[in-house]
Amino acid sequence: MTELIIRPAQGHEADAISALVNRAYRGDSSRTGWTTEADLLDGKRTTTDDVLALLNRQDVVMLTGWVDKTLMVTLCAEWHAEAQVTHLGMIAVEPTAQNRGYGKQMILAAEQLAVARWGTRASQMAVVSVRQTLIAFYQRLGYEATGELKPFPHLPEMWQAKVENMQLMTLQKAL
């Protein structure tokens, strides 16, 4: 396997990051990989403007993973100082490059960064509760369900749900 180079995202990469996240989660392109939400949601997962806004925040680090100058994986780490927790989101691996360990490498790198930069005590993420295969993957990395469930956000200008009553399940791992 070719080495994955992980580094903080740069502003000029916002378009590429947005495109990768959308390709990995939504539409027919996402069906190439196992992390697709195409049967659950239509529309976009994010926009270039959303990515740029995240990159400009002091409490966020967006990581990118590259193989031979090709963006393969992204992850957004958001520090919640009051809870001493880092939230991981926008974990996206190029659909044609899934099952190569890139997602796991990125999550482990983000956990290390969160401890070193913010002194985080735990890492957490929100996962659509019906995504059992994805939840099982995160559990193999040490994440456990906290019991917290929230309704899936309603943002018709971005996405349209294909499934009724979806929920976001919080998973957490002590670091």
C-alpha cells in the first residue's frame, strides 16, 4: 500500500475537500464504497463555503490524507472546550480507495492531534443510527454508543431524507 501523507487542510483545497466528502457520502459515486448514504439521503453533504468556514475557525482542524498528490481522505476535528471532547466529522474516504486502512489511519491521527493540541479527554462522533456497518467499524476502533440519540437535522436546501425518522447516534472513545 502506498503511504498516506496526512496534513492540515489549506484554504485553496476547500473545493477538493467538499467534492470528496460529497462523492463519499451521496449519489451514485458513493455506491462504489461501503460508506454510502445514497439509499438514505439525496443532495449534498457539504459545500465549499462550509469547508472554508470550518478552516477559518480556531477550534477546528481539518485534516487531509494524500497518496501521490491525490486527495484520498478528509476529517474535521472540532474542539469542545467546555466538555473537553473533540468531535470528529466529515470522515470521508475516496469511494474507490476504501478498505485500504485510510479511514482508520486518519481517525487515529486526529485522535493524536486532539490530545496533543487541546488535551482532549475523549473523541466522539455522530453517526446515522441505521448505518450498522459503519457503527461496527467505529466500535472496532474503540468507540462506544453513549445512549444519546438526536433527530437527523432537517436541511432541505442541502439534503432530502429518503428514510423517515432517522437519528444521529453519539459514539465516544476515551483518549
